[in-house]
Amino acid sequence: MNAPLGYFGDQPTQRLIPAEPIVRLEKISKTFPGRDGQPVTALQEIDLAVPQGSILGVIGRSGAGKSTLIRLVNGLEKPSSGKVIVDGANIAALPESALRHARRSIGMIFQHFNLLSSRTAAENIALPLEVAGYDKAEIRARVEELLALVGLTDKRNRYPSELSGGQKQRVGIARALATKPKVLLSDEATSALDPETTRSILDLLAKINDELNLTILLITHEMAVIRNIAREVAVIEGGRIVEQGDVFEVFTRPQHEVTRSFLGDEAGRVLPPYVQNRLTQEATPNSQTVIRIGFRGPHATDPVLARLAREQGIEANILSGAVDEIAGRPFGTLVVGVPESASLKTLEFLKQHGLDTEVLGHVA
Ligand SMILES: Nc1ncnc2c1ncn2[C@@H]1O[C@H](COP(=O)(O)OP(=O)(O)OP(=O)(O)O)[C@@H](O)[C@H]1O
Ligand SMILES: [Mg+2]
């Protein structure tokens, strides 16, 4: 029997036709008046589309324009030119009253949590609901629901000073979700947290994304954040998007120097000092060629060096290596040294087996 059109439920068109992105930036530029009369260009010609229900990571160095970008999305900044469309509305063109209303569908979380110290966890979460004019019973019920969602039911009457960083950010997340937004903006929300707490906050965001189909736009300067939670990534540098795409694709085959430098401290890309210190650009007599091999997806666990030895008679020295997971997919890196005379044959063999290669230099 053929599946009827309504196969996926009562809203078939939602699945069959790709939805309009929930957030769309069109040719956005932003210039600030500088102190010394010299204007500062924070963003230039940014085009960005965020599909509903996705998690998009934006990564960039300090001053790249990340906060400016995210503040444009909820109208805290106005673009100098271009359009910011959120859920069909041009945020930049809305009058103040309409903007206040639109902001209820855009939640935001911050690096330093921005909680009111004079209010308990529950009272902080209730705040946006009070502002929006909900009645007391509704607020109470919604706050309980949110406390449960972020795992803080037993901390409802604690003040921020009595909470850990991770707990404070959970309150921040609950508060951001109070008015049932469609989009959550995160500006370095885990930068003040230790790696383990970061992990638990990212897990919570992933859960919220999954359960509520909430779109998350998160900016960070931490590679691990993107790697662990985002599907799509945009790399921003000097106010421009320099690289963009699927996280696994971008991180395993970085095209731009900035992306490479972010990946520089990732496991498997760091060369041990005894190799790094002896690395030269030019080959010398009897030197070895140092090759980085990237194993993606199905090739991640291939015994390729054994085959290189057996089939080509080339013995490779392993200099460093690691297997990692990026966006839920295995990715291996191996750095090997092979005799200079066999380097071309080795590169060809590796490419034939679908592996990525990069010549890093030579060691005597
Ligand atoms: N209100 C402002 N007035 C003048 N210049 C500004 C203003 N806000 C940001 N800028 C400038 O715009 C550029 C981008 O700043 P932005 O805060 O967006 O960077 P960022 O990527 O968030 O950096 P960080 O990682 O340090 O938070 C910087 O050169 C900054 O000095
Ligand atoms: Mg910033």
C-alpha cells in the first residue's frame, strides 16, 4: 500500500516542503561610530539562514563580531544595512512596542547569567512572565514546569549567590524559555564554566532542542562547544563569515586559516614537541616526510598502515594520533613519517583509499 500524503501525521506539508528558515540575515552590515571619529565596522555583508529546529554554532576570535551578530537577532542592535528576519518579521524595522512583543519568541542566555541577585531562582524565572502580564496561577505553574525541565526543582527558593555556576545558567535557561520562544540565543553561555559543567549545560541545550524543537543560535570561541552540540557552523573573522557548513565537513576539512587555527589545539592535531621542533620545510638527504592523515567516517578504523606495508612495502613511523568524535561521527588523525623517496607513492595510496592527507614538512 502506498503511504498516503499525510503519512507523517496531520501536517504533511511541514515535512515535505523545506520550511522558511526561522532566522535569516540578509546582507547585514553594522558600523559603530568609533571614539576617535573613526567608524568601527563590526559586521560586513553577513548572509545567514538558520532552519527551524537546528543548532547553529558561530565561532570566531575576540572582536570578530559574534556578540554584535547575536544582538542584531533580538533587536538589541540595529543593522547599518540589511535585513534581520526572525519568524517572518523584519526585526530591524519593528517599532519598539512590536519589538518587545517579538522578543518573547527570542530567548537569550549570557556568559555571566545576568540573574537578579535579590530574586530567588523561581522569581528570576518568573520575571519575563510578570512583564508579559501572565496571571499568578499561570506563572506558578509555568515556573514549576521550567524548574523541572532544567533539573532545579529543589533549588527553587535559592538565591543566585547560593547556586553554582552551572545551576545559575540553568536558571538563565529556564528564564529564557519562560515565554516559550522559538529561538534561543546563547552568547558564550558556557565560557565561565568548567569543562564538566559545560558538558552538562550543552546536554541540557541539546535536550531542549530535541524536545521542544527549539532553534538554537550559539556563539562561542570554544571549539569543543561547537563540536559537541552544533550541526552547522559558521566561522566569523573580521566581521565576515569566512567558512560555513556542516560541522563534520568543516572541522575535518577546514578551508580557512582561522578555522585551522581553531582546530590547532584539538586532540590529534597537536604535534609532539620532538616532532614539531625538528620539522623543516625542505627535505634533506635521508629525511622523512611527515604526513597528517585524516580518517573520516567509514575509514576511521581502517588498518591502512598495515596495508601500506604489505601492498607497497612502505613502512610508516607513527608520530602521533587520536580518534575523536565530531558532531557524533568518528574522526581519526594520524601523523606518520615515511622515507622521502616513498612519499609520493604513500600519498597516492592514501588518497586511493579515500583518506585526507596533508604534508606537514620533513624531519631529518
Ligand atoms: N557599542 C559599540 N561601539 C563601538 N564599537 C563596538 C561596539 N560594540 C562592538 N564594537 C566593536 O565591534 C567589533 C565586534 O565586537 P563584538 O563584541 O561583536 O565581538 P565578539 O566577537 O563578540 O568578541 P568577544 O569574543 O571578545 O566577545 C569590535 O571591534 C568591537 O570593538
Ligand atoms: Mg562577544
